[in-house]
Amino acid sequence: MSATSSQVKSPAGDLTASINQTSPLVNGIKLALLMVFNAFLLILSYSFFYDDNIGLSIVFFLIFVLINATIFLPSLSPIRWMVPGLALIIFLVLYPIVYTVLVSFTNYGDGHLLSKAQSIDLIQERRYVPDDAITYNWEAYQNEAGEYGLWLTREVDDGIETAFAREGGSAIEILDDAAEEPPSEFDGFTQLDRAGRTQALQALSETIFGEGEDTAQIVNRREVARPLNQRFVYDDNADTITDLATETTYVADGELGFFIDQNDANNQLSPGYRVGVGFDNFERLINDPGLRGPLVDIFVWTVVFAMLSVLTTFAMGLFMAMVMNDPGVPARKILRSLLIIPYAIPGVIGILVWRGMLNENLGIITNAIADSFINYRIPWFTDAIWAKVAIILVNLWLGYPYMMLICSGALSAIPSDIYEAAAVDGATPTQRFWRITLPLLLVTVGPLLVASFAYNFNNYLMIELLTRGDPPIAGSPVPAGYTDILISYTYGLAFGSDRGADYGYASAITIIIFALVAAITMLQYRFTKTWEETGENV
Amino acid sequence: MSNDTQKTKEAAPSGGTAERDSGRSRMAQSQQEYYISLVVRLSIIGVAIIFALFPVLFVVSSAFNPEGTLSTQSFVPSGIDSVDDLTTNFQALMVDELEQFPFWNWIANSAFVAGISTILIVMISALAAYSFSRFRFTGRRSLLLFILLVQAFPNLLAMVALFLIMNDISRLADVIPQALPFLDFIDWGFIELLGLNSLGGLILVYLGGAMGVNTWLMKGFFDSIPKDIDESAVVDGATHWQTFWILIFPLVRPILVVVGILAFVGTFNEFVLARVLLRDKEQWTLMLGLFQFINADFNRDWGKFAAGALVSAVPVVAIYLALQDQIVGGLTVGAVKG
């Protein structure tokens, strides 16, 4: 029995043997690395949990489970090879999608950036000047790290009391035998001159100096008060915050995400906090006429832009591919290289150069047209129609080489005897193009056209760099322009607007774009029948 | 062609010399037509090349034009009196105004981000592709489809979420010591190198899109390598890891190069996510920096922008032109990024 087993070696047995052969040292190091990595993941997971960030906490716990399951369960060992990629997908592709959905149901945005606990902590840190506080005159100082310090003086019975207060966590220091005049340097701090002081006044007046119970704050251009009292106190049971300075009680409003004065609904404590708002963001999309107006325009233009982009680039690409297709054209390789240069140039650079050439006052193209017999200064970026023409033109320049390349590949794949047969049957060149070339081409190129449509649907780069969505739509309550597409409009809402960031509403629009992209993708798969192909492939 | 001659041969015996003559003149006519069509083709190509290259020539001209503003540009640079005048913009960009525009930082950042991302993207997708190609396990097919489908959503769409997530990661440096005080002895500041406003964070985000199309591309190539190679190696006592690393990896080098080039050019050119995630100008990549040249004042810094654009586009264009066949092959299979 033992003899047979030693003679007939199965590959699997051999594999186990080779694993056993690896030195214990190597295995030990592997195990130690795994332990360190596991510890790190659990620390991350727990810290996010501690910080009220349940989503990321779950993500890192899942990654922890994934790694250990694939290492310790033999049946999952093939997946071990793709753990890095899968972990990244979970963390940076799947979770952002989930997170976008979650955020779209909240009021997350400026004014509601923090969780409730964080917001309460922040409010409770505020101080006020009680009636019995003592006041000092002050001089401002700053050290190399940018931290502020204050030189404080006040008159007392037996002369002048001098003190130095630092920003952030060190006690106010009483100086017993200090110079009468404030020194220009003190303990690494340099005195600010008049200009510097004026510049820093805003920042200074928001800074709390000193630590613990003994804190000081600037009350006006001349005076500093010390010590300060805690102004707001949170009551856990009643879920209210009381203002000790004015004796006002603020009640938490779970729907608006604010602590609100019971007697005066307009009196809210800021910052507010994040709360779920249900479908409010989506309802605003549909019901708010101010939002709906630009949104409809923007949606229509997004579709038109994507379709025109595909049509123009495909038409020119195909045309050039057919022109180049003749073997009689000399130096074809070199000409082709020259023609694809726009595609090789980084998109950012290409678009910005066009923006310079089309500049309404200084651009070389605008000037040339204005100086020619046309004698018209084209308002490329201030007129809605011309701005759209500019976008399509620049996108044509960027995109036709790609279409040319894929079309010339597809053209050479069409068997030539079909054309010969057609010629025998007396088909004209036009008929041959519309009846043979185009249909056969679309079979291979079709899916790529759909992909190109989906890409241009979200071609944020083009819009942002060329027009930034301008010219603006007059009377829109949120920043929106005639050339904005959905994604650039969303970006403006989330980051760029003067009204402040509105992540919740931006996420709601993102979800709608998600849905549209999903629909386009489904269309693409029906087109390509990728499902069947993968079925055969796998 | 051979069909045609056959047809004329068949026709010849029945007809006389007259018909043969008319055939010849028809050939001469078609020859003429052919030349006309060639001339038309060449002039169309000429117009297209002017359209394609006009902006390129304009940038080159601007870069060497000592008059650095957009308003003073002409197609042929003017005011060049000496060789030094040619390099005015480059001098300003690379030497004189580094305080305001840290150009070398941007180049280093771009090279770092694109280089590291490329290496990791190739490694991550090669490992996954090997597993998909060589092992049979439950859920294999659904996992393959899942990876492809998930990538259909460009991570650009989730940029708001990615920004907020990266912000949360940055906060960890402060949160961990609070949550687990006994770990205070470690300096958790390094986590900020993977958060908002860091090159590490940007690389992480790029890696999120690493699998997907790349894994599919590679799996196809891996499948074409005979499995006998692996099996004989395993019989000789090699582990799967050794088989992959020593035997398979060198054999699949062509596809690794294609994926690598696509990844490098893609991450080098990327703008939107970099703009969302990187705030300080010392951290910017080249594309962000170039954008910033003309974002503030379109007219003033045009010359420096053109010089920078030239310097950064030349290597990318060179890579494209040198390897156009491989890149086109990869792009068409991947069916992405029009």
C-alpha cells in the first residue's frame, strides 16, 4: 500500500510536498506579515466605527474577512490571487457607489458636514465672556508654525501684570518680571506689525488661547477677556442644547439636522448635522421649478452632445479611413501617424490650446476670421449656440483619429469579393457604401460607438476645460450654463458653487446618471452579445 | 483582377479588334480616373492634416515665441533676435518662476503617480488573470462578469463620494489615537499619505479601476499559453507561485507591455480625479499644473503654458506613435475611452 502511493505521485500530492518543503523561516515571516496586516485592517475598521463611520468600518472588515478566508480555506485559494484587485474594487468602486446612494438620501453639504456627535462636540467647545471676566490689552505674535500668541498686559494695584497666551493647549503664562514694552521676539514668536495684525484679526478673533478652564479670547481690537466660560451644554436625555449666556434652549430637529430655538424657528445653532431626508433630494429634482428648468435643458444638451460627438467623429473617421484605404496613397504609414497625433496629445493640453485659439478677443482663429472677408468676430464662448459649435468642433478634432483607426481595421476585414459581386450586379458606389460597407462596418464598430456615446455622455473634461459650462443660464437658482452636461452640472453643485457644497443633491443627480449609464451599458451588451461570448469563452 | 482578365479573354474571341481597342481606351480612361481620385484623396488628406496639426504648430510656435502672452501670438513667431529669445518661455518655466509654478515638482509627481500606478495595475491584473485562466472554481464565471460590469461605471461618476471617502481616510490620523489610545506610540501621520491631497491617495483611486478590462485582456492572452507548461512545472515540484513568476510571467510579456502603456498614458493624462483630490500646488500633477497656468489669467502665462505643454506632450506622443499598433489593438479590444 505504501509502495504504490510512493510510486504514483499525484500533482496535488507533489504540491503539498513542495509547500512543506518551504523553510519554516519563510512561513514564519509570511505569517508575521499576515498578522501585521490583519491588525492594521482591524485597527482601521474599529477606528472608523469609533468615528461613527459605519460604512468604511464594514468595508475594511470585509477586506479583512476576504483576505483571511482565501488564505485559510483551501477551496477559496484561487481567489487569493485576485485579493488585491477585489479589495480595491470593494473599497474604491463598490463602496463609492453604495455611498453615493446613501448620501443622496441625506442633507450632507455645507452647513451639514458633520455627524450629530461631532457637531455637538464642536458647539460645546464654544466659549463666552462672562460678566466677571478680566480684560487685558493685547499684542499679536506668530511663530514659524503659524500659531498665534498674545502678549497681554493690564493694570493692577501694584503696577502692571503681564502674561503670554499661546494658541492650542498650553496654559497662559504669567510673566513676573517682564519688560515693560512688548519685545519683538518672545520664545520663538515674532511680533506682528500693524499690517500683519490687521490681516490676522479675523483668524485671531476666532482663536481660543490657553487651555482647560483658563482660556482667553480677543473681544475687540484692544481687549482680551479671561477666563471664558463654556457657552453651550448638551443634555443627553432631553436631546437639547442650552445656551448659558442667553438661557435659550435649542431642541434637536431630526428632520432638518439643526438644533432649533423652540420660541424662534429661525434661530438655529450652526453647524447643523447630517440627517436622512428621505426622497427630498429627488423630489427637488422633479418639483422645484427653478431646478427643473435648467435640468431639462442640461439633459437634452447632454444627449445631443453625446450623439453629435459620436456622429461627427465617426463620419470623419470613416471618411478618412476610406480615403486612406487606397494602397496607391504614398507614405501611408507616415500620413496615418500625422493624422492620429490629436489623439496622442493629452486631452487636457489639446482642449486648452483650442480654448486659446478660439478666445474671443485674442484667439488666432477668431482674429483670422474677423480679419477675413467674413468680417465677423465669432462669440465662441458667450453665445450659447457658438459655444456648442466650439465644443463639437474640438471634440471632432480630439476624437476622429480613434474612429479612423477602428474603421480602417474594420474596413480591411470586409471581404473584397462582396464588392466584386456588387460591381457585377451594377451597384453604384453610393449604393455599395450604404448597402454593404456601412452595415458590415456597424457590426464590428457598433459596440465601440455605443461605448463612445457613454464616454461622451460623461465627458466632463471637455466641458470643464473648454467652456466650464458657460454661458450661464440667466435666472437659474443654482449655477448652470448652456453648455453644462449632467456631470459638470453635478460637479458644480458638489464643489464649485457659491451657495456652498450640496453633496446630497449632487449624489441624487449622480444616481440618475448611474441609471442612464447602466441602461446604455445594457444596450451595449445586447449589441455585442457579450453575454453569449463570455458564455463560450468561459 | 484575375476575374477581369478572364472576362476580357472570354469576350475577345467573339468580338473583333475594334472591341479590343475600346477596351484599351476604357482602361486608359479608368487609369485617368484613378489618378484623379488619387489627387482628390491626397488633397483631402492634406486638408485633414492641416486640421489635425494646426493646433500643434500653434503650440510649438507659442512655446518658442518670446512674447509670452496670448494676445501677442501669431502663427509665425515674431521678435526673435537671438537664440536666447527662443528659450524665454522655457527659462521662465524651468528656472525663473519655480516659486510660483513648481514645474519640476509636477513632473516628478506625474512620473511617480503614473509609474507606480502602472506597475501595480499590471501586477494586480496579471495575478487575477492567471487565476482566472488556470484555476477552475465555483463562482469563477460570475466573478469574471462582475469585474467587467463593475468597471462599466466610470469612477469619475463617484467623484463626490471618492472625495468624501478620501477625506475620511485623512481624518484617521487623528481618530486612531483617540479610538485606541494604547497605540499612541505609533505615528499615524503616515495615513495622510493615502488620503486627500496626497499622491498616494490618487494612486489608490486609480488602482480601483485596475482590474476589469485589463484582467479580461490579459486572461485572453494567458489562455493562449499552453497549460502543459504549468503542469510539467508542477510535476517537477514547483508551486503555483513559482510557475507563475518564473515560467508564465516572461511568456506573457507582450500583453503586459500593452496594458502597461495604456495604464501609463491613461494615468499620466488623467485630470478630473486629480483635480478633485489634490489641493496644494506642490502636490499637483503635470496636467493640473498646466491647467493652472491659464486658469487664473488666460492671456498672461500663455507662452509658459505652451512650453510646458510641449515638454509634457512630446513623450506621450512619441510613445503613441512608436507603439500605435499595440495601443490600437488594446483599445479596440477594451472598447473603452473614445
